[in-house]
Amino acid sequence: MSKVVPVFDHSHLPNASRMPAWIRQPLGQDTRYAHTARAIKTATLHTVCEEARCPNRGECWSAGTATFMLLGDTCTRACGFCAVKTGKPDWHDAQEPQRIAAAVAQMGLEYVVLTSVNRDDLADGGADIYAATIEALRRQSPHIGLELLTPDFHRCQNRALDSICQRLGAVHSTRREVQLVWGHNIETVPSLYRTVRKGADYRRSLTLLEQAARRPGIEAKSALMLGLGETEAEVLMVLRDLRIAGVQRLSLGQYLRPSRYHLPVLRYLAPAEFDAYADAAHDMGFSWVKAGPMVRSSYHAHE
């Protein structure tokens, strides 16, 4: 077995008993923050910015960007890190794609990120709503940049891929070589899946990313949260697995506990440690890397 070379010496870093200064984020004060909030509320839409209590909401909304969450605000899974509520969803609105398209037009967005709760109660996992939203957005603005952050589509991965890719092909834009960024977050290392990602499977997630990466016009993207008890060797192993699967884009961020009912933070990583992981990711061949304490999967996605 080859020796794992550490990318950073973290023996002197603070433990999780106190949140370090580099974690703190200001609220949005820009006038576009209020404009974005009004557009979302008026269209009766959900955003992962709110539902997942993202710490970057002030910055992103002030820049006029938001990540729209499809299929309601109730998830069929109960991941130990996530602030989105769990239950039996009853949300199904066939007009949601049109309302999102209208909000995007009102906000003047050029790049849109779409995500959703897990909907294991639906035969297609919600893929048809993704497909209809893509079509509505592209028909309204053929050159708009699109990024998905999807669930793993348990039991229906091929159906979901076919449904979304077929709708994407129907509104093909010749302006972009990459028509769509398909994101699915691996979230953590395999040894922590039972506590961090209940109901998920590491290999299932890798399979979805690998299948998405093989589709023409699509770039695959994934993300990890750090500070949950993973080792450096485990993180580097996951990065290698993602590259083997064909993933090109990567986000690495600090896990932050959304409430006392969620998994605790075991360690805060220093910014320099994220920089070292970013260097390692570039060396592995990732073409787009964002790594830092406040980075989230959709953070600066338009870049």
C-alpha cells in the first residue's frame, strides 16, 4: 500500500469547542438582497439558501443569485447534517417550473442553480420537474447557464438521466459547449455515511456522477463537507474516486452545525488547509475547484 503524504499539518489548529473568526459572515445589506427576497417570496418558491440555513445567503442574495429548491421543502430522508425538514411530502405543483422561470426573468439571472429535496416517494424521484424547469428556463433564455444539484435518484437513475437529458436536447444551445453542470454531493467519506447520510449509499452516488459525466454536453460536479471526523487520507481517497468517475468540478467546505439537534462539528479546518486540499485536487486533474471554510456546493457556481 502506498504511503499517504499529508497535505497539511493540522496539529496546532483549534478544536471544535469554539468557532474561529474566519467562519463569521455578515448579513446582506445590498439593495439587491431585498429585491431577491421579494422575487422569491412573490413567486412562492423555496430556496436551499433559506431551507438549509446557508451562511452565504447575504453575499449571494446581495449579488442577485439564489439556488432554487424544487419539489417543496420536505425531504423523505433524515441526514444528520441537514436543516431541511424531514417528513412525508405532499408537494406537487405542475406550475412550479413556470413560476421559477418567471422569477429568474424578474431577477435578471444569467446563471441558475436548481436543487431539490429527496423525493423517494415519487417513481421518478422528481426528475420530470427538473426536466420541465430546464425546458422552461431555456425556452425563455436559450443561453442561460444551468446547474443542477440533484439527489441520487435511488431506484431510477437511468430514468432520471434520460428524462433530463432528453429535455435538455430539445432546447439545445449551440453557444455553450457545456450545456449543463450536473452536481450531486458525495458529502462525506464512506466511513461516515451511516451517521451523516442516512438512506444514501456511497457507490450509488458515484454511479450517478459517473453516468452524468458520460453524457454529452454535461460536466459533473460534487462537494464534500469537512470537519465531521474524516481523516485526510479518506478525503484524498474520495477525491481520487470522484476523478475516476469523471467529475470535473469540486467544492470543499466546512461543516457547520445548523442546530443542536444535528451532528456536532468535530474540527474546524483552517483556510490554509483548504488551500492545500485545493492544490491536491488540481494536481489530480479537477478543472474547477472551490475550497474554503465558507464554500458551499453552489457558492460562486457561475464562475
